[in-house]
Amino acid sequence: MGSSICVSYFTSNPRFASGCPNNCLHVDPYLPEWLPELTLRRVEVGKASVDLRFWRDGESTKWDAAVQEGDVEVKQQTWQPWSVE
């Protein structure tokens, strides 16, 4: 599988939400069965960068984050769809 497929999957999958002014990245990861593990290096959040690792554990997806530069907090938060009123 090419890396462009993974990039397309994650850029189209709305499970990352960045709160750059708050130096916070919210994740709600889900990896499909065909992608048991994924590492993203130097993901930029404002002026900070973080390495993110995701892996499948049975039916759930686990994750770990390592800040590489700057000040950023990574939290798991259930994704909520945007609403337009």
C-alpha cells in the first residue's frame, strides 16, 4: 500500500481536531483492520510538533504521543460532527 493512501485516509478522516491557540491536539483514533499500525512524525500543531503512534489492540485503537518540539498537549476526545444552525 502506498503512503499516499494513508495520507488520503487521515486527511479525509475527521478524527483529528487541533486547538492551536490552546496548544492542544485532540485525537479520536480508529484504524481499520487492514492498517494495524501507523506512525506520524513531526505533526505540526501551531509552533509545536509531535510524533503520533497508533496501533490496533483487538477491536480498539490505542495511541501514544511524543512531543518533539514546543509546547503541545495531546488528548483523546470523542469526535463530534460540526453542526450548522
